[in-house]
Amino acid sequence: MTRIPSDAYIMIIGAMKCGTSSLFDYLKIIPQVCPALTKEPEFFSEHQGHRYHVEVYDKLFNFNANKHKYVLEASTGYTKYPMEPNVARKIFEYGINPKFIYIVRNPFDRIESHYNFMVRKGSIKIKIDSSHLVNLSNYFLQLEQFRIYFPSENLLLLDFDNLKTHPKQVLYDVFEFIGLTKNFMPDKFIVSNETANENRVINEYRSRYNKILPYIPKPIKLLGAKLMRLKFPEQNRRLSDIEREYIYQALKDDMLKFSKVYDFDVSKWGFKSE
């Protein structure tokens, strides 16, 4: 197995539901970049479930020294402290020196998207204002775990809004951070893994008739899905005013620290010092 240089690792570490899948898809097509066998291997996580069971981290990459300059993965479980308390230490002790990319989003939107994503997957067991969902929007808290072990120049902070509205400029920033030429822009910028406005009733029908769906012509399936949405309309769960205020108070101190240390304007999210 070819040895991967210690500074050749690129890790998109979160935050969850902030465009990590889209960024991974944009970067994995670059010839100099070797993507992991799966976007989220979660090798350094303890409780996320490993997609590939390997003992050696480098076995997640089909790295070719004659072709590749970097390896890439995007495990959002790496910034799920305190559920995952030891990720940064494990990476440091592994002896590599990655470049970390962290994407932040309006925390209220992130929480709503995360919650509705879990509903769609049928895995929701917590309330929308639970401490777990709130902690994942504690951006300063999450990044502090990495600042203990790695220098600030190893981190690139991105804004989800910019990634969504000006993806080309964001990719230019990423290329400069990594040290890549700007010759490999995607032909199209497509949002990956977006939380759809799913419907529980439709999902139940889909699972019930899952075995015959592959044999139904696509136009008929699309028409059926449209008619089902008309008959069983259901919107994504939104935060109530009371829930938003609770989350605001829970996040306020973290957001102000995040703003000060990382020079990021959190006032656009409604967080202002008094």
C-alpha cells in the first residue's frame, strides 16, 4: 500500500446538514484528489457506525502517488461533540496533519433540516430542541476540540449561504486553502443530500410496494408521487417561537464566542451582544 503523506489529508468535518455532501461531490472529481471509498467513513468516530471496517485509515483510499496529491473524506460525525468526544485527539495521535473544512449554517435552519432528515430516515427519537441537535449548532464548541491539537491555519471555515449562492467563489477559496489549481470547476453545481419535504404516509406506501417499484415505468412513478403529495400534503417540521427562543438562549454565548474568534458575522442569524 502506498504511503500517504501526513499533510495530504482533507477532511470535511461538518457541520451536518450544511452542504458537506455537495462540497465532497465538487472536490472528488478533481484528478489530484483521491476520495474515500465512502463519503463518511467515520473512521475516528466511536458511535456513528463505520461504513468500511478497516484497521488502517489509509485503506479507505485507493491512493496513487503518481496521480494523487490529496485524499478526501467528509465525516460529519467528527463534529458531534460531546457524543463523539475524542475525534480530534485520535486524529492527532494517528500522526497525520489534515486540512479541515467546516461549513456553518443558520443554526435554526440547520436544526430544522437535521430533525426533518431524521424523520425522513425513520430514526428520530428526540425533540427538535434537544441538547444533541443544539450542540451540533454550537460551532465554537465543536471547533474548540480541534484547536486543542491543530493550528488555526489547518482550518477553513465556510458559510453555507455562500456555498449555495456562490459555489464557484467558495470553491476558489477551497482550492487556495488546499493548494490546488483552479482548473477543475464542476460543469453544474447540484445540491446533494438535500432534506426533501418528505411525507410519512408516502414513505409508508413506498416501503410497502418497494419490491415492485423497479418494474413501474418512471413517468408513472412520477405521476403517482405527485398525486400522493396532493392527497397527503405534509410540510417539514418548523421550530415554534417558543422553541426558537429556547435554542437562541442555549446558543447565544457560543455564537458570540464564535463570532469573536473566527470573525464571523452571527448577527445575520439574530445573535447580537447586548
